[in-house]
Amino acid sequence: MVGADAIYATNKNRKFATGNGIRTDFKRKGRAGKHEGHRKKLAAAITKERAARLEGSFGNDKEHYGLKRIRARTKATEILWIFFGIHTANALEIGRRMASARLAKAA
């Protein structure tokens, strides 16, 4: 199941997800189904988890990689600052995982 903001619940995205067997937490169209209560609880749990992980990740990146203080004067340079900040965070995470795997093999 995939969780996404309501803005992504377009007909095109719904058709893509259905065609590829992907379940979503999009708000339903039409009448409520037989198990609507259970579906809503599941969708709420997925939405909460997605938001916590994404917002936590962005908050962490802003705090540790200088993204709180973007000193860009144009939209293009602002996007570059964000791009390199996020990719720096990802590169460091990959490095940590590789070092952890090496230590696990050595032990």
C-alpha cells in the first residue's frame, strides 16, 4: 500500500496504481464500501507513518546540513542548495551502512 498527500489522488494516478496492482490511501470516490471503517483506520496509520518519516527526515536534513539557512538569491540556486544538502545526507547514510556492513562481516 502506498501513502500520499491528497494532491496526488488524480484520476491518472488512480488508474496507474490500479493498473499496477498498487493499493493507495487516497480518499475514495463515490459511495463508502462495506469495510470502510477498517480501510480508514489502515489509511490513517499509513498516512501517519509516512508523514512522520518524511517530515522527520527533512527536519533532520535541515538541522544538520545547513538547509535551514539557504542563502540563495534565485530559485535555481535555492533548488541547488536543497539538492546538494539532501544528496549529501543520502551519501553519508550510504557510507554509514557500508561501514556497518564491513564491521558485521569482520566480526
